[in-house]
Amino acid sequence: VIFDNHYPPSTNDALLQARSIQIAPQVTGKLIELPVKNHQEVKKGQLLFKIDPRTYEQKYRAAKSQLRSAELKFKQLVENIKESKVKIKFQKEALADTYSYYKQNAELHKKGFVSATKFNNVSASYVEAKTKVLEQQEALKKAEAQLGEKEKEQNHIIKLAKAKLATAKIQLKETTVYAPNSGFLTNVYVSD
């Protein structure tokens, strides 16, 4: 759809000065509404034409979904690290209890009050608890390092998703065109 003044008003008897504005859609699509006609007076803000917005609504919804997905992925990475820190805290508390029990049994074993089998079991439990804490701490370090890398990558993905969403929002808005000023329409024509 193009609203244009290809033929400026002219006459041999007078000088006519007119201001003309070319109006054309910024997006493509099927014209679904054209409530104005050639040589019609329009007011500023009056609807001139509308393009089928369904394609642009779908693009907008998809961009919004991509942004939500990117934000959720990043949030999940952060939550996993928080969860690992909580697990380490509890494992350290369990390790402290296990160490205390190990120390008691070591003293009692030296004095002959605890059998070698029981002491070996207590020792194995202590070593297992200590190993779990060390493994969890190592996993946390790796996860935090990955988060640093993922954070850069994810921030880039989130920025791209936000840009796509902004573009889709603008395109959707551009499916409806209003008169930028009051005046008369001339040379209204629709092309495929």
C-alpha cells in the first residue's frame, strides 16, 4: 500500500504550495483493512490501513518464548550452584559429626574398648564422608567456572533474544498505520 503524491497540483493561473508526505508500510503482508479513499480528508491519528498481523504476532510470541527460555536456562544454572553450596554445607556438618565419632572410636580402639572391625567401619565412614565433601567442592568449582563461561554465552543469547523481541514488537506495531498529520489523501493505490 502506498499513499503518495506523484502528481503535484499545478495550474497555469496560480502558484500552489502543498506539503506532501509519502506513507508506505514498513512490513509486508496482506492488506486487511483500508477504511480511507482517494481525496478524503483525514485527521492526525486516524487509521489509514492495516496489514494482517498474524505472522507478526506469531514472530512476537516466538521471540518472547525464546527470551523466557534463555532466562530460565541461566536461572537454572545459578540455582544449581546455590543447591550445590547448600549440599556442601550439610555434608561438612555430617563430616564434622563423623570426624568426632571417628576420634572417639580411635581413642577407645587404642584402649582396647572398640574392636578393630568396628573401628575400621567407622574409619571407612569418615573417609567416605570426607571424599564426598571434596568431590562436591570440586564439582562446585567446575560448575562456577562453567557458569562464568555460560554467563557470558547466556548473556549474549539473552541480549539477542531481547533484540529479536524488540524487532518483533516493532514489526507487529507497524501492521497498523495511522495518519501522521491531518490533511487530504491523494493518489491512494494498492499494489501486490
